[in-house]
Amino acid sequence: MSIPQRTGITNLPLHGGKAPAWLFGRMSKLAREITVAIVSEFGPQEMLNRLSDPFWFQAFGCVLGFDWHSSGITTTVCGALKDGIQDSLQAELGIFIAGGKGRTSRKTPSDIINHSEKLSVNPDPLVYASKMSAKVDNTALQDGYQLYHHSFFFTADSSWAVVQQGMNETNNFARRYHWLGKQVTDFVCEPHNAICSDGKPEVLNFIAAESHPARSIITKIAAEEKPEKLVAQLKKLQTLNLPVRHHLELNDINPDRLMKIFLYTYEQQPQNFENLLSLAGLGPSSPGWPSMPWSAGWPR
């Protein structure tokens, strides 16, 4: 006998507040036991594989008992997992968790360094992967969702995965980004394992494969063009009467403010778009960086 299946789309609203302590405590314990079972049977890499799968991750949250219809499942599941396997158990399992929600996400580099020192491994590639995944999803991919959660998972052999989430303050919906290190061959060209969102907003997407010419031109301008020349050209352009457009207009740009960022990138001489994107202080709020109207400056 065949069983009819229901199909459709479910929109998961983002809820504020915190998970009740009694629920979070149970989630942490269950997350720990499930992780122990998976790592014991298949190894730590398999846990990274599963966390980078948005369908498994969503099912994992439901099994842990979080609200069935809330996109807040991302921060709560990552928090419960981090709480469930503290330092001693992380070392035993060989899987480590850094970062988290809000201000905790800022501690990701120091978390990685602390764990790496105990493992006697070089933390630099892991710290770089953490920073670049956040930079890509907040600066090179501008979709209207501002990152507020960043969890970085890694193993003793420096394999890694990222689960991070951004929120659209206009519609109060969230978008989740999944990365799996072993699948990343280029940080700035189609690097994601998945992006979990049904919404299709207007996007400024520099990491699409077809955006390679744009990445090359931006890097060339940043490294080869004298800042004084660029500012002078923009001042001339501001005298033109342009047609109505959907993107930012030149009237929104103050050429005098661009000198600092142009001079900085010119002095650094980035060799490619990834080098340019990795520069400290360069983000969607930087004068001269192409951005959508909703762009903010995290991470810088």
C-alpha cells in the first residue's frame, strides 16, 4: 500500500530570547551522546560531514527537541553541542568547537589557537579558514543577511567545517551557510557545501563562478591603479547625469573618502581577489568597496 506524501515549503521564523534552561540542558546531554556514537563508529571527520549537511543538521535539531518551527535552531544546536562536549571530551573525541553567537563569535580565533596549542598543530590555516568563511558570507556574498552566528568545528588533523547564520532585519528571517573544508578548493569561487534559505533576495555575488572577471578587475584596480588617479576619475564621473538604476549611484560615493582605502589596498598589492578580501579592515562598509544598500561591516 502506498503512503501519500505531502510536499510544500515551510518558512521558519526567527524567534528571539533563549531556549529554556531545562530544555537546553537536555539538548546538551543528547547532543553529546549522539556525537560520541557517531565519532566512535565513524570518526570525527564524519561528524564534520554531517554538520555541513543542512538537512542532517535540521533533523539533528529536531531530534534534540528544539522548537520544530524556529530558525533559531542553528544557534541553539551549535550552543548545545559546544556545551555538551567540553574540553576534556573534545580532546577524547578529537573534534573541537570554536565560536558561537554574537560576541562569542569574535572569540573564534582565540578558541582555535588555544585548542591548537594543546594539539601542537599550526593554528594559522584554521584561523584563516574561519575568518575567510565569515568574510565571504558577509562581504563577497551580500544577500541582505547580516552574520550574527559563526561556529567553527575542526579535528586534530586540521579538517574543518563551518555553520554560520545571518539575519535579515527587514523580514526577520535567517539564512544558514554550511562549509566543509575538504570540499573547499577556492575560498572565493563556489566554496559552500550548502546555503540554506528559500528566499531569493537581490544578491551581490562575487563568489559565483561567472563573477571571475569582476574579481580580477577589482583586484587589478586595488593593486595597480594609483589612488590619486582613481579619486580624480570618480570626481569627474560625479559630474555625469546617469539614468535611474537599482544599484548604488555615484551620488552615494564621496571620492575624498576613498583615498584611504585605495591607498591601503595599493600599498598591500594583493595578488588576487582572495588576498584582497582577506585584508583586515576591508568590508562592505569600507568606502569604495562595492556593496548593496543593506551592507554592514561585520566581519572586518
